[in-house]
Amino acid sequence: MTRDAVPVVADPRLQHLLDKHEIHELVLLYCRGVDRQDPELLRSLYTPDATDHHGPVYQGDAEGYVRFLEDSFPVITIGAHYVTNHLVELDLDDPDRAQGEVYALGYHHLPAHDGHHVDSLVGVRYLDHYRRHRGAWRFASRDVVFDLDRSWTLPDSPGAAVHAPHPTDDASYRVLTADLFRRRTS
């Protein structure tokens, strides 16, 4: 089987490393897209037929998941995702497919229903299927397993609410001028 519009490196070990690196960068771009509230970046990371199953939070197609996130963005004061472990296995029978397990921590600062604020720390595993689409690795499916969920309501005090710059005004957009870090637009 031929690769999906990607030049093949002569040394298969080097190609293996390049593919794994590109898949790892895909995972990091997902974190950036969520934390910087960049729905167009998120949309660019999935295959057209991709699914995303975030446990009890969302089950369905990737476009619906991005719309779900867009609806959530206005209430998330801080969102921060940290990738810890990432294992990837390339499909030896199909060079355009791979699977992976990503361990990650996610922190969110959110308003509670009673007017207080909640800090939430989750430990998750993303069980991913990747597929090369138009020459680039993309998520074909994501299934999220929640291994840890620690949330606590902050005391009602002037310092309880975090006053952080909006994620779309992040300093990285001013300081990092490379294409990889630009904000996507529709």
C-alpha cells in the first residue's frame, strides 16, 4: 500500500520516527486548540469522518465535539492540558494508520452553579486511532477514559475568581510568529 501523498523516506526506521513525531505533534496541537480556544485549529486535526467520545461529556462525531467545545469556551476561565505519556504503534500492514494511548492531566477553572468557582483537575487517557489524511496525520477516533477527577469549590472570596487574559489573547500569538502557532480562522 502506498502512503497518502507523503514522500517515503528510504530508511524505514527513520520514516517510523518521523510518523511518530508527527502524531505526537498532532496530540500537542489538540491541547493547544482546546486551551487557546481555537475551534478552527481543532477542526483541522480530525479526519472528515472522525468520532470523539469524551466519556459522559460528549459522544459523537468530531464536528459536533468541536461545536460542544465552542459552546463551553465562554465559561472556561483557564484550561490547561498537559501530556505526560504517549505510546504510538504504527500499523505495519497499512502505513497510513496508527493507534495510540495518551496520558494527560487537564486543569480547568469554571464557574459553579451557585456563583462560586470550581477548580477541576482530571487525569485522562485518550485512546486514539490515527489516520493519514491528505498527507497529514489526523485523529480518526478518540475515546477518553477518565482515571482521576478531583474538583473542589473555591471559597467565596475576592481572590476566588481567576482573572486571567482570555485564551484568544494569549501572549504566544504575539511572541511566536511561526505558522504553527498562529490562530486559525474560518
